[in-house]
Amino acid sequence: MKMVAERIVETGVTSLLPTIITQEKSVYPKLLSLLKPFSTATSATLLGWHAEGPFIDLTKRGAHAPAFLLPATEGFKSFEEIYGAENLVEGEGWTMADNGNPSVRLVTAAPEVPGVMLALEEVVKRGIIFSIGHSVASTEAATEAVQHGARLITHLFNAMPQLHHRDPSIIGLIGASPHLASPAAITAQLPCTFTPEPVPLLELPQAEVNNSTSKRTSLEVVSEAFEHSTVPPRKATQGVSTPTRSPTKPQARPTLHLDKGYIADMTFERPYYGLIVDGIHCHPNSVRLAYSCHPDGCILITDAMKILDPNLKDGVHEWRDGKRFVKEGDKLYLEGTTTLAGSVVTLDKCVRNFSRFTGCSLGEAIKCATYNPAKCLGIEDKKGTLRPGAHADFVVLDRQGIVLSTWVRGKQVWTRKA
């Protein structure tokens, strides 16, 4: 891990939460006790660990070993049994990497797994970020999880149901209204006293078409879908009878009668969401769609494996539990399957890809890799900013987004050789 922390600064990373994926349950306490947060004079700061699994859905497990997946039948007690109670203790000032803070700072779990919802509030109370991921949660279940403290969605679009217009599930959370407490407010039948006035049908003669040019020559189609006060009627082409509305009879507006409970008496805070912007895990259009919907919640992540090595050749490589993975460029997948197994993309490349995919500025893309993740973790006073009192972590980039040097706590830890 020390080698990773000292090499990852070359990609512009100043702080990180490494991920431990699903393991055999006896491994977690032993492993986490050895992996306390740390930093060296030439490394990025290891803030703590992201425990991804084992409380995830079997059908959306991805590259996680199915034999090790578990329910949380005892609620938060199950979390303590797996991760170790000492690693889930609330820590003060946990951005200081050398003060013996507990290890787990972020947990990914599926709300629908038995017992997970019972543990959620206690996880949040400990100052640990709860993230929804590897899940098939319905819209209702996902919304309830956010209302009880879930703050993040793990690698949006991946290992979750596809967006469906009648049950948008986890993905739909980024489009939720900040004033709705539950989907009931969306699906409730609202009484309405408005009776629409019949509108005469508009009959138009068939347009004459010049076969040689395929252009209309005798008909101008005029839209009058809006009321006259907004878009005045235009004179149509001769021979076309166009009905008009009388200016003395303005169009009626519907009156909605909302009973108590339709609109929530509490605000709904949309969760942050991680995006793997390698051009493989998410199509550029999907990246742009998510960002357009909820720009302040966007967090760029790599989902990079331990073999993040620019010199690693394409081909088949050993992984874990006797399995192997195949590398094809930035794409990693389990041998003999189409299941993605993380990535080898770097964060600086994600920033450049994101700017290109969305059309946003380089500065806006950088915000998604700095301030947004820091705010999600609740440490924006120390990380992701250059405000007075912050840790003075920053990266120098050229105009194309290439990392020139990396600084941690005001000291240069890496510079690109000329």
C-alpha cells in the first residue's frame, strides 16, 4: 500500500480511500487492523478504507466472490462482526492520517439485503459514509435509504438496475425533487377542478411537394400550441383556415388541490454519485446525462485495480481465488466472461475524459475530483479546497490537463521530469 500511495501522486491524487472488496469474513478484522490511515513524506494521504461488500446483492455482485456475500441479519452488530467493532468507532479529526483513527470511512451496501436498513442509521451516526451500490433496490427502497442517511451512490450505472421510466430505482435518485419525501408524492392522484375547453380541430390541405427538391412550396406550418398572449397568431398561407381564440376569453388555468402528504414537510437531499469515466464503464452520453441532472453531486472515481500500471501489457493476468482477468487497454474483465473487473484508468485521465464527454471546462471537471468528493466525506474544510486552514493539497496541470506536479500539505511530492 505504501508503494501505491507513493506512485499514485503521479496521477494527481493527493488523498484516497482504497477499496477492500468482498473477502472471507474472518479476513476483515485482521486486514483492517494492519491498514490504518497513513502518509509519508512523498505519498498521498490514505484517509481510511472503503469497504465494498459483503452486504451486497448476489445478482449485482460484479467481480465479487459470491460465496463470501452475507446478509446483515443482526443489523449493525453484523457490520461490527465483519469489519471489527474497533474499525467502526467514530473518529474525531479523521483527516489527520497519523493519529490512529479507525480504518473504515466508507461502506458500500445494498439497502434491500436483509438487515442493512437496520444498520444504516448507526453507520451514519459513527461518521461513516453509507453508499448504495451493487444493489437492485427499488425506487422506494433507494429513496428510503437516502432519507435515513445514505449519502453516495457507488459507481453510478454499474451493478444496479438500468433506468426505467416507471421505476427509475437507484439511478433515479439523482433526478429526485428536493421537496419530495417519497415516490408517493409523484404517483399520487391530484384532484383537479379544471375542465379543458374543447378546441376545434385544424384541418390542413395536403402540402404540395416538389419532387426534385423535396421542399415544401405552398404551406407554412404555424404552431399555435401556446396561448395568444405568449405567442401571437401569425398569418397563415392563403387557402389555409386557421382557427383563432378570442382575446376576451383567456385560456383557463388548472387549479390543483393538494392534500397534506402530497408535498413533503421535509427536504430531500439528493445523494452524491461516483462515475467511472474511462469510456468503458459508462457511455459518454450517460456521463453527460448524469452531470446535467446533478452537477454538484458528481464525483470522479477510477475503480482502478492494484495492477494500475502504465507498463502492464494487454493479455491474461492472475487475480484472486484462482481466477484470472483479461486486460485490453483500459478495460479489465474476468476471463471467460464479459463481467468488468475494475479498471486501470487514472484519475487525471478521468478528468480529461469528463471534460471532453460533457463539454464542461477543465476547472469544472477538476471540481468533480476535488471539492465534490471532499464535501461528500464532510472534510471540505481541509481537503478539496485552498481555503485558509486547509491542508494545501493541490496539483499543477497544463492546459490539456496533464499533471506537472503534485503537492501534499504544502510540500511537493512529485514533479514531471522534463
